[in-house]
Amino acid sequence: MKIRYILAAFLLSAVSVSGVSQSNSRASRAHSEAHKAQLANAHKSKIDKSVVKDFVRGEVLAREQKRDLSSESSALVSDLLKEANKHIGKRYVHGAKGPSAFDCSGFSSYVYRQFGYTLSPSSKTQFTQGTPVEKGDLRKGDLVFFTSRSSGRNVGHVGIVVSADNEKGTFKFIHASIKGVKVSEYEGYYVPRYLGARRIINE
């Protein structure tokens, strides 16, 4: 009788130990799989970060290259701005196309025409010419457009960029204002009226 009880107890103990062993084995496998998954995710995360960094670096480089001009075009823009500056102080007359008097679009079209570029005499149409430029990518020679007191939300004024600080988001432009041809800064009155920019000289 005692032997029977001893054998039964032994069998129960073996089954219990086996169950615990199997349970531990399953837990171990689960832990191992989870660890592998974490490593895989960490590796993937590193790859993703690397891809993102490369993409951002490429975008920055592309933007920098877009700002670059050939030496010939740089000289052309420099001459264009010299021509524009020759007319500082000339009076504003609505509809005037120069050279003794200008309105805003008459001024920009006149200056560009001296270098073989044909721009519309309308600022609204000039806003469709060339290629669009982000305010953070402005460079000398770009056309900048604004609303005016009489144009509502539409294009009503245009000027030519003479310098730009793209880090600060500021620029100076030459234009035929109501007070005549002058250089103004992008500040005050012009900030809420800014609509966008176009690039005529791209190469």
C-alpha cells in the first residue's frame, strides 16, 4: 500500500515538474522572440533615421544648387540691378513704361527688356511668368509681388530683389513706388501684402 502511495506521489511530482519545465520553455521562447523583434525594430529604426538624414541632406543640397547661378548669369543679374539703380528717383506715373517715368510693372518690364527679356507690362501677368520661388529661396533679380490698396487680394505691385537674407526671411527690393523709384525693405506695410516671387533668370 505504502509503495503504491509513494509511486503515485512520484508520478504526480514528475508531471508537475514536466509542466513547469514546458511552461518555462514556452516563456523562454516567447522572451527570445520578443527580444529578436526588438532588435529588428531597433535596426529598422536606425535604417529609417539614416534614410531620413540622407533625404534631408539631399534636399538641402538641391536647394543650395538651385540658388547657384552660372558666372555669366550672375554678371547679368549684377548688370540688371545696376540698370535698375540708374533710375532711382524717377517719378511714378500710372501706366508709364519709362524711361523718364514708370509705374511698378512698367519699371520691372523696362529693366528686364534692356537685357533681352520680355515681360508683360501688367504685374498680374508678370506673376505668371518665369518660375515660382519660395520666400526662403530668394536671390537678386527675382521679382516679388504684393497686393496694393486698390487690388484687394490680387497682385497690385511688383519689385525686383536687390538683396536677400534667407535665414532671417528678409529682403530689399527696388521698385516704382508712388513716391518714385526707390529701394524698400520687406517690412511694415509690405509684410501682410506679400503674395510670392517669380524667377526670370534661372541658369
